[in-house]
Amino acid sequence: MLIIQPHSLRLPTSEGVFCGVTLEPYVVIKRENGVQLGLEDIPEDGSPEGTFQLRSRWYRSTIPRGGAVCSPHPEREASLQCTICLRLKVPQHLSYHCSVECLKSHWHLHKEYHKQFQSTGAGDNAVDAFRNGSNTVDTWVEVAKTRTYTPTLDDVGYALRYQVQIVDRAHPGYMDPSKIQIFDTSRVRPAPNPPARHMVQLVPEVSPQASTSGRFTLLTYNLLADLYAKGDFSNTCPAWSLHWQYRKQNLLRELLAYKADILCLQEVQSDHYSDFWAPELSKAGYMPIYKKKTTELYSDNKLVIDGCATFFRKDRFSLVKKYEVEFNKAALSLAESFQNPSQKKSALNRLLKDNVALIAVLEVIEPNGIDAASRRTLICVANTHIHANPELSDVKLWQVHTLLKGLEKIADSANIPMLVAGDFNSTPGSPAHALLTQGKVDAAAVDSIDPLRFLKDQMLSHKLPLSSAYSKMAEASNAHDAKLAKQKQRLDPKLHEPLFTNLTKDFRGTLDYILYTSNSLMPTAVLELPSEVEVAAPNEQMPNAQYSSDHLALMTEFQYARPK
């Protein structure tokens, strides 16, 4: 006799069940003598083989759990219901709406529902959970007989039940109720729905007949690591859309939709990099490299930390060299230059922040028919995440300065186009931003943010001709793209950077940038910037059901500016 071990049945997504994400229960099966069997040893119910078989059943509840969801917008909670639908017993999930405006705009659908159910009398056996409320006895409708199940749109708002038991083919009519194991999920939530954003042309588009081999796209995106997506966002973001099982699917769909040639991702959690991001993006044709921060944190019963991950298309680039930058090592080196032990200790306490950067030198894979040996093209891509504390502007400036000095050494060794991207945690006009875009910082600005005076003897300048890609939108002509004029209104009028790339309950502003060497590269298009209204509903911030990070993705298309 085989038994299912009590309390062993579970679903890995029980804390967040999402439409379109396959549920696969974990079941432990034992013989009566205690020997454990693998699930693969027990055939499915109905198989021609095996004395004992596993019978699986999936059911959907008939009463919404935790409140109903809007029919046209299942990512939103319902606040009202069509009473005519109730009277005619139209399926309940079609009758819910999130607002009066929503009901008005979809009233034409209700007219069809009313006509259909009035003429057919359909739905007489429906359970009217809304009117009967808590007094209604929940019933369960069978939806599948398979070991795994993928929730559909019809399941959104309802709980699922998985029922499993061992059946003996020799006694098919005997069912021992004590041997049946049941697991109920939480409410099914809508499938991830990433934002739809399009490229805005800064120069006239290349005709389909013309070659685009000299163009490529680079995207930067702070993904909001799961270990940080906790209490800080729980008051402004529904718990289900903050759940990693939901966010990872939404973020992946968004990234794949952009089809970028190079991805510079920040806040990539170390375990998620190996378990999810590297495998999934490798399947999509990307090669991954990764650098995690230097000190791990304890989260969800394990040691993890976030880091920077760079992915590039294997059919467009090959990796020539990788450099890993640990700002802590540079801090230790700087501290050694101080003679005063007290100053050395104070500098280390301020500078040791575990931030990193990842630099990749890539070689362009030329299309077939082009002699690669005579036209070898390299490009250097720096991906970084600068320290976040707004009170430590001196640390931000020093980390940016340290990164740029490393890039200057690479530039001195070879004439390579350079891209610097990431979350710099520095607003437009700040000293760190000025160093990036202007090549130097005003001495008075440095003095105002340097309480320990460890920056005063640093040569805070560089020779890289860096420009911000999105700021070039202000200079572009509107003649070839009608969307460009609207996009220019979403730039800061003075510094021409986006009005925001980060939107939370405590902050609205720009922290993320894509910079390029203007003597070797030219931006030809940028990913459109959404407005604040498009990103978040009233009283809502990021992340939310559509935008699964507190940052926006930025992307630029470049072409090589070859010397005349």
C-alpha cells in the first residue's frame, strides 16, 4: 500500500498564485514500511501501467477571495458591481468594475450580457456570492485532472484547490477519504502586464533596405532586488504585485520586449541571478557576466546580496575582457595615503560601502560578408550601482571618480568607444553628475559636501568625452518623429535629463543615466519616457502591478561615429 505523507503536500507559489504561471505541487509518497518513493515512480491516473496511480484534481472556488477584482482591469480591486448582471445571473466575474468610469466605458459589453442572459435564461444555477455574502456556502468547480495546472483569466480573484490521492487499480471503486490530501491556494492574481514603451527617433529612421549593422541598443535598469522589496513598499504596493514570483515574470517580459543588444542590470540578487536571470536570458540568446557586492545579508533564511549583471547578445558581441571594480578596495588604498590614524579610520568608516562596478570590453561580431580582420570593432561597457545614502554625496562623487579613473586607463590603452550606465543615485546637477557629464567639478561644490576633507587633494576631473544620451533628445529635431515634441516636455528644462527615473513615496527624481563617448558614438533613438500619470495611479507609486521596480528602464540606440 502507498500513502501520501501527511503535511508534505505544498505548492511553491502558495504565497502568490498568478495567472499564467504553472503550479506544480510537491508531493512525498511512501510505502507502508516507510520507504520513500519519487513522484516519477507513480504513474498518472488512467495510465495503462502501474498497480497504484496518482489521481490529481484541480478545483476553483465559486466565491471571490479577499474581495472581487475588476473584470476589464483584473490587476485592480473591484469597487462596484452591475446589479442588472446580478439579477440576470451573468457570471459574476464579468459584473465587477474598479470605478464608475470603468463601468461607463464598458457599458456596451453589459448590454450584450443582459441581452444574452435575458433571452437564454443562462446562469440559473450560478452561485450569487456577492448578494449572499458570508452566509453563502462555497462550492468548488473542477477545472483540471492533471498533476500541474496553469491558472487562466477565469481563475483570477478565486482560490484554487489541489486534491490528490493514491488509487489502487485492483479496487477502482474503493476510495478511502482519509487518504485524500487537499491543498488550497491563496487568491489567483492577474498575469504580469509589463508597460508598453516604444523607441523615439532622434535622427531619421534607417530605411528597411539600408544596413543597420552599425547600430546597437543598450538598456540600463535597476530591478529592485527582492531583499529590498519588503516593508518600505508594503504601504504603497499591493502585496501580491510585490511578490517575487509575480515581479520576476513581469520584469522578464519587459526586458525581452525591449530586445536590447546589451543589458546593464542593477540590484540583481545573487541567488536570483543563478536560479533565474542567467538561465532565462541565456535561453533568449544573451551571454551573462555578474559582479555581486562584497558583503552578504541574511534574507529569507539564506545569505544573499545584490550586484550588477551585464548581458549581451551572443550573436552581436563576444567578450574580450572583464574588469570587476570593488570600491572598498579603492577605499583601503586611499586610506593608506593618510598619515593621521584618526583621519584614516574616519575615511574608512565613511567610504566602505560595498558598492561595485562591472566593466566589459566587447568585440562586435561583424555580419557575414564583412572582413572582420580588417575592421575589428571593440566597445567598453561599464555597469555600476553607486551608493544610495542621500547624506553621503562625497561618497557618491568619490565612487564615480574612482570608476572614471579606471575607464581612463582602458581608454589610454586603446581607442575604444565607451558606455557608462547604471543607477548613480545622483540627481542632475549634483557633483557626481557634473563630473560625469562635464569632466570636472566646481571646487566650491566639492567643499560643501566634503566634511572629512578626503576629496580636496583628489584630481576630480577626467578626459573622457562623456555625454548623457537622454539629454541629446533636447537637441533633436521634431520633424521626423511627432512623439519627440511630447517627449521633450518630460525632460528637465535646464539640464535636459528625464524628470524622473525613480518614483517612490519619499522621492521623485532622476538617478539613472546612460553616458557615451561623443567622439565615437552617436545616439539615434531613446526609449520613450512615461509621464507620472502613466506610471502610477493616484496615491500609487513604484513598484506597482505594471511597473515591477521602483526605477524606470532606460534604453538608447547608438551608431558608431566613424572618423571621416
